[in-house]
Amino acid sequence: LAVRPTLNDAQAWVREKVAPTIRATPAMRNVIAEQKSRDGASTTLFKSFPRGFLVITGANTSVDISSKSVRFIAKDEWD
């Protein structure tokens, strides 16, 4: 689970940082499912890979945070 300050910030972070990193890194590109709207394997804020997934959300969306059972969490600008 990656938590950004807001949901809008999370979407911008994926667009500006995460997606370009996945495209530029062969090891990541080969294991993270391509973003497709119909199969649900990966979306803008959900990245699927073998034996796991990454959910990206904003700290202002408590439902998204509390509804996920995760082993690891990454937080940005955590006060």
C-alpha cells in the first residue's frame, strides 16, 4: 500500500513517477501487469504482479486505507 497525501496526488504520482519507471525498467515491465480497463489486472491505482499487488491511495480516503489488509505500507509526507 502506497499512501500519498491526497487521491489527486496519488494519481499524479502514478502518472509522473510510477508509470514511467515501470516502462523504463525491464525487470518491472516484465512482471507488472499492463494497465487495461477491462481485465482489472492493473489500473491506475492498482498494480498487479506475481504473488502480490500494489495499491496506491490518498491519505484523505480512509475507506481505501482501512479496507485493505497489507503487509507493507509506504507513506509520503506523513505527519
